[in-house]
Amino acid sequence: MEGRVKTAAPTRRGTARGRVAEASPIPEPLARLRDAARTGTYFECLGLAQDATTTEVREAYVGVVKDLDSARPIVAGDPESAAVLEEAAHVAADAFAVLSDPDLRLRYRRALMPVDGSPEH
């Protein structure tokens, strides 16, 4: 055994089942929601027009929640992606809370208007 150098076994980041965890890319719906949450409006976060009905707001929110829930297992091993998912979930919940309430939605739409009062396109 002299002359042989024992090298350490390569370290592997494994999961509970022994599989090697790879850095998971952020799923497209999650990336879209993240980008809309950071730079867009609540309407863009839920993929809605500003004249969407309350029913459309609810349906869009339910769709976003389903997308987020389906992404949870994919990002479970990646703390950065999991944090993005949680941020997106909070923004989607805030968007739903504002847009599903007619009074809050009116105030929000007014806040989005440019100073000259013309509707934003």
C-alpha cells in the first residue's frame, strides 16, 4: 500500500432517497410570475386585462396557484428556486386580494394611471 495515495470519495449532494440532487432550473410559469411580480402589475402577475371580471380574477389566481403547486416538487432541492416560488406565491396572493375586491381594485387602477389621467396601455 505504500506509494498509493488514497483519495477522498467525491462528495455528492444527495436527497433522502440517495439520488443526486441537481440544481433545478426555475420552471417557466414560475419564472414568468417572478418577472411580472418584480417589474409588472398585479394584472400582469395573474395574466389579466385591467377590465377582467372578478370571476376571471379568481380563475386566473386558481391557475397560478396550480402552477406554483406543481412547481413545488421540482424546486424542493434548490433553496434559491424555492425562495422564488414563495415570493411568487405571496405576490399572487396579494394580487388576488387587491383585484378581487372592487374597491381595492379601483384604487389600484387609479394608482396605475399616469399623472395626466389618461389610461395606461
